[in-house]
Amino acid sequence: MARVRSVYRCTECGHEHAKWVGRCEGCGAWNAVAEEPTAQRGSGAGGQRGRRGAAVARPGRLREVATTPLERYRTGIPEFDFVLGGGIVPGSMTLIGGEPGIGKSTLLLQAAARLETAGRTVLYASGEESPDQLRLRADRLVEDAGAVHVLGETRLEAILGAAGAVSADVVVIDSIQTVYTENLESAPGNVGQVRECSGQLMRFAKDSGTAVVVVGHVTKGGGIAGPKTLEHIVDTVLYFEGEVTLDYRLLRTTKNRFGSVDELGVFSMTESGLVAVPNPSAVFLAARAAGISGSAVTALMEGTRPVLVEVQALAARSGYGTPQRVATGLDPKRLAVLLAVLERRADTSFADLDVFVQVTAGVRLTEAGADLAVAAALLSSLHNRPAPADVIFLGEIGLGGEIRPSGAIERRIAEAARLGFRRVFGSSRSVSQTPGVSLVGLDHVEQLVRALAA
């Protein structure tokens, strides 16, 4: 029996090593080098079969390529279609990741049921649940999933054969970490297996025109488990976010070759499945209490959609020697910068206070345009004075205390006006022509302190 050769490859950059090392020589990542068997000769993508006698493909000019309108399969779930850019593109490969129990399988089963109702043939292949378990899940849904073709299989060759047998338009694989190919002698979930299976699935999608949707597990750090090349191979990458204990789930796009990225879809988890939330801003602000200090509202741009969220802050006297700085939904380093700017440029002191900041509904503040809202919530809690209820805060705060304008200001303000806000605290360089909304121009954080104290 021939000995199986192995290589030691970095899961982050793909650099190969002669032996295992703790730190990758290519990208410097620690504990990222894993052993994986090489593909057998004469089979699979890594084989040598047919290379000598294979015909050489003749390149053509780009203008000679026939243009066809981009077709999409609409799932009938508005938020899902919105995040995908209008629906599933035939011949594409989509990766959706998220924490266990967040609702990935439920969402895809609902989408499969609606696609079958629309006349599309869907094959749902699960390596984690048997067909009996899938039937129990489907019985809880509002959609009728009885027409969906299901398969309890982990061997990739059998899944592709079944997809061809039923002439599937869409293939759902749950999950990519449970699938293996016979071309590699390694366990499912191995780095090499994930890379080889995803490569074969992508070639199958491009050659047959079948849309492939795969579920990916996530690591403790929140990234997709497996090699980084998995996200490079696929056309679209979606992340399902949110706390399992909360009712709302956030579906975010981080890569999309057929649409815009950073789009956000909001779903509500119910007993009968996931329900799309058409107005996320109203949902995120529904529990906001009036007349409470430490609360401020800002407008974020999630892809092409403006979303209003509430930022809450609490400054309380510290009971220990070193005050705490706790941030939920906000980078702790960004919080430290804003506290330093407020102390130095606005003559306020948080040195002896514990500071807690959180963003409601599990949303994360990733853009600097929310700085003004965080600062307003901190100042409101510090002086125990509620911020005006009809005001939203838009602007970036520099290290000198200057307030800089946010992008897409008109769309943010229009969303705020639709929900009843009448004033905007922002940079004096911002220009707004939204009827019914007045802009209060600020140049420095000192002016913010005086405006909140008025």
C-alpha cells in the first residue's frame, strides 16, 4: 500500500511548509499551520489525469463574449433577497456562516420551500440531520416544504450525483465541514477536505448553472471555520449574527460579486420560523424609553440602507481601584479614544468612573460616524441629563475634538425624519435639505457639551 503524502499548509494564506511550525513563514500567523494529505494522483482537481493529452483552451476577446441579462431566483423572503442583491444567481456559490442555533438551517429550509413553490427544483443535502429530523423541522414552519428534495449524505460525489438526477436548480449543503470527497484520505472537516470540496462545488456550479448554497461553521473568533481560501472561492459570503437568547437575527453580507456588500437584513425568530422585519429602525428603537439619561440615537449606513440604532451609556462611581471600561457592540479601543478626547478637549472627567457602553439589538458600530452619538450618551449619563428625544447625532470626532461630517448624510436624515426626528446634531460642514428636519451645526465637542446642557 502506497504511503499517503502530507503537506503542512497555513489555513490563513495557504503557504506550504516542509514540517509543522508554530508560526507561518508566509504571513506570520500563529497556530495556523495544519497537516493535510495531498490528493491522490489521477483523481480530483489535484490529480495529473489527462494533463498531457488535454486540449488547450483557446482564449477569446472580451467583446466576443455574448452578454446575457443577469437572472436571479427570488426566494420570496424580502430581507434574504435584499441581502443577496435581489435573489440567488444561477451558477453562483453562496456561503452562510453563523453561531450554532442562530437559525441558518431554518432560513435555508424556508427559502428552499419558497423556491419549490415558485417552480425551482431544490436539493437539500444535510450531513448533520437525517431526513426524519428535517421533516420535524419543516413541520414547524409556515411554508410547505413537502416538495423539497432531501438527502442525508456526506459524500460529495453522491450529493453531486443526486443533484444531477433530480436536475436541481439550487443545491443546499448543510454543512461544508461535514462533506468529504473520496479523492482525499482524510476526515471530513479537515482543511484539505474543505478546500477540495468547495473547489469541486464551485466548478459544478459554474459548469452546470446550478446555484450552490453551503453552510459554514464559525470559530471562537467569529470567522468561518476552515481555510481562508473558502471565502475567496465562493461568490457571496453571508454572516448570521445576533444573540441566541434574543428574538432578532442580523444577516450581513461581507462579500458579493453580484451586488453591494455590508447589506443588512433583519429577521425575527418565531415558533414557526424566521420572519423578515421590513422596518429595522422602528424595531431597534421600539423599546427606547423617554426621559432617561445616557441614551442617544444615530443613523448607520448598512450597505445601501440607513438604520437607526440607540447607543446607551452608563457612568457610575467605581467601587474598585481601577475603573472599568466595558463596551458591547463597540470597539473598546474606540471607546478609550473618545473618553480621552472628552477629558482633554471638553474638560470632562471619567477617571474615577466605571463606563459601560452598549448598542441595542446586537448591532455593532463599525463606522466613525457614530462617534458623536457615543459622546452624547456618555455626557448625558455623566451629568444625568437626558438628551432631547427628537434629536439624532451624526458625526465623527477627531483627536483634536473637531467634529467631522458623515457620508450619505441626506439618506440618514431622511430615515430619521420618517421616524419622527426633527433635529440633527452634526458637523457644521454638513448640508441637509430634508424638509421638516433642522441641522444644528457643531464644530467642536465643547459645543456638544453646551448644547446638551442647554
